[in-house]
Amino acid sequence: MRSRFNPGVLIAALGLLGFGTSVVAQPTEAPGGGGCSTNKFSKKLEKSIDGVQKARDAKDWNGMLAKVQEAAAVPIEKTDFDNFWIHELGGVAYANIKQFPDAVRELDAALNSPCMKEGDKPGRNKVLMQLSYQAKDYKKTIEYGTRAAQTLPDDTEVANYLSNAYFQLDDLVNTRKVISEMINKLEASGKVPEEQHYRILQTACLRAKDDACVVEQIEKLVTHYPKPTYWTDLINALLRVSRSDRDLLNILRLADGVDVMKDPSMYNEMAQLSMAQGLPGEAQSMIEKGFQKGILNAPDATREKDRANRLLAEAKQAVTLDKSTLDKQDASARAKPTGESDVKLGAAYLSYSQNDKAVEALQRGIGKGGVKVPDEASLLLGIAYYRMNNKAEAGKAFQNVKQDPMLTRIAKLWLMHIGGGSAVAAG
């Protein structure tokens, strides 16, 4: 009887599990002499192998495994070809019934058979890596993945599994090494890494307490995969690495701009910082916004609500005095040869939503020179233009922020937001 065995059909069997790599080599391509070159099963195995094929066609994986085991139990001296295919087919059956350790054992045995073609070994190592990961055997995942990476250096899936396996073993050094190399390679070729790649590196950096690395990865997530949650993560990461009250206030202005201020303490913190900068109008508007959004008067925000009410009363009192002197401040600033007073006046106008007057004063101050923090002046100018819905001029202003590292980073994020890189609505 001639065997019905069709290896071409079995090649894609593991595809049913989502493994894209072909795992079964064609016997007609098997190298070597002796039992590998016959391309025929021993005659006494043909009936069992026919049963393997029928069970596979019916996707009866348990039946397929039973027939493979039946063939393995036939009491004859088997050729290398017989043993190779018994291991191959057993591995396919085990994988499809999700007995992953058994699948790894059988497919590894086939990998080490003289009948395994050299060109098929990289793909086999990749599949063994995937199956080992499914089996939660992360050491074997790394073993097979490292082999696969040597011959498949551009395969991002291999790097993804490898980095995840290192991460599961809490090996943060190798996690970052593998995933960073892959991300850098993709970015250098003009390709955008997958969202998960940035997330893996972000989490590894977070565990390693490398805040600068965390911020960098979240910035990339915001750039390529804009979601409110990433903006929130980014704002929180920036707050952790800020070094001054000026940084804090401008980070919170960005948070307000991208509408991710959800914590009542953020409104109070921003109001407190604004008051310290001599901007009671900004303090008042932020507290009022927090109440309007229901954040400061939420049931679980009693302590912050009390603090907000105190800040609001203080801000309103200061606003009454500040607003009454704006005309005098304007005249005084115009008369001065340097621009620091104009910039302060522009910030005040901005705090009262008088955006057109803010633009005029800020431009005048920047033009005169002698401004203590020119980067912040340009940042405020960009915000004023943004609030006037003039994104083109806002972009020019943000691009002029170049000296202070934190303010430059914040300006780039504003550019990203106004350039359509954010799915978050403007606040």
C-alpha cells in the first residue's frame, strides 16, 4: 500500500496557532545520505502515517497525536527519515492541543536530526522560541531566540519575544539592550516601531528608575500612537524630572493644553505656582476650571476642595488689584529699553485670556531683548497664538525655544500637539 502522507499539507499546521513560520521541512529537500535520502517511510509505518494525515485533515489533533504515537511504537528499526517525521508530526499535534513543553521536546528532536535541512533551522529556532514562551519557559525562549536572532537579525518578532522573555526574568539590562537595538534599527530605516516595543522599553526603564529613558519612550508613544493615557503618563514623567517651579508651571500649562489634568492636586499646584509668579489671573482661572469640570468638588477631593477655595479667595483679591494697574504696567513697560517688563505684562494678559494683547507685549519684549528667560517668553507667545487658534504662528514661536532643555522639550510637545500628533482635544 502506498502512503497518502502529504508533507506539503502539514507544513502550515502550526499556522493554526498563529505561528507564521513554517516548521515542517519538505522531505524531498532533506540533506544527508542513508535514511534521510530515501524520502520514504518504512513500509510498516505507512498505515499509521495515513491515519496521521486523515486526522490532520479533520483537525483532529488528539487523533493525530495518537496515530503518531502508534507509528513510534511500531517495533522496527526506524530510519533517520522515520524518526525525523515522527518527531515533526508529534510536535505539530502537541502544539495544536497546546501541550507546549511536549511540542518543544519533539520539534527540538527534529531540529537536531540529520534530516533537518540547514536552511530550515533559523525558522525552527524561531518557532521553538515562540512555543517555549507559550510554555512560560523563558530560559529556553532566550536560548532559541538568541539562536534565531543570529540568523534572522532583522526579524522584529524574534526581538520582541526575546525582550519579553528577559523582562519576565527581570533581566532589565538585556531587556533594554534587545528592544533598544530593534527600535533603533527600525527608526534608522524610517520605519515606526510597534506600540508594544516602546511600551516594553518604557516599562523596563521605569523599573530601572531611569526617568529620562521613560520620558523619551512616552514621547515616542505620544508621537506615533497618540492617546490620552500616554499624554497623562508623559506629563507625570515630566513632573518627576522637573527641577524648578518654572518647569513645573510650564509642564502643568501643557497638561491643561492637552486636557489631561484629572487630579485635583494639579489644579491647586498650578494655582499656587501662578500666584508665586505674580499671575493671580491664571491662578483664578485654573481653580474655576477645576470646579467647572467637577474635579475639585468631587466627593473624594474634600481636602483639595478646601485648599482650592482658599487659593481662589486669595487669587480673586489679588486679581482686583492687578487688573486695576494693567494700563499703568503697559505704559511703564513700553517706556523701558529692555523687554523683561513687556514679557511679564504679556504673561499677565495671557492669564486674563487677553491673548491679542499678550502677543503684542510678548513680541515687543522679545524684540527689545534683555529678557531673563527668553525661552519662556517664546513658550508663552506660542501658547497665546495657540489660544487664538493661529497654529502657524504658534509653531514658529515654539520652534524658537532652543536653550533651556526642559522648556525646549515642552515646546516640542506643544508642536507635536498642535501639529495633529495628538488625539487629545485642546483644553
